[in-house]
Amino acid sequence: MQYLIVKYLVTAGVVVLVSEFAKRSDKLGGLIAALPLVTVLTLIWLYVEQQPVSKIANHAYYTFWYVLPTLPMFLLFPYLLPKWGFAITLLTCVIFTMLFFLIFAYVMGKFGIALL
């Protein structure tokens, strides 16, 4: 149980740290947020929990493919935010990302990369 508490605190701490840096500097906050901190933490937790090497490697592999279709959202969000406000922009970006991911997964499936 103690391990689980430490795991949650460290992981939550990373999110708080990123948001605190973002308050002080847009560029530094963006840089830190762009770092694959959650993925690195996940890989560490999987390793510490003695998961098979294949599971750890697959996590990194699929993370790469799942990140690609999310990238356009980071251009769409700042474009829509001043026009539509936060809530509608966020909802639109989530829907757009899901649709883009489905299209991306379909196209990648044609190349033998199964994402769904």
C-alpha cells in the first residue's frame, strides 16, 4: 500500500510541477509538458513492478504511434481558443483528436501497424 501511495504522489507531483512551470513561463511549461515524463514514469513503474520486457517495450512502441495523431490538436487549440472560448475549444479538440486517431489507425493498419 505504501508503494502505491508513493507511486501516486510522484506521478501527481509531475503534473503539478508542469502546471506550476507553465504559470511562470509559457515556453518552459511547454517544453516540460512536451517531455515524455508520464511515459518515462510509466516505464519505470512497469520495470519496478517486474513486468515482462516485452510489455515495457510494447508500451514505448505504442506510445510513439499514439502520440502522432494527437499533435495536430496542439496547433488547433491555440487557433480556436480566442474564437470559441476554453470549454468549446477543448471539447472540439478532443473530438477532432479522436476522429483523427481513428483515421490514423485505419491508415496505419494498411501498413500492417495495428493500433486498434
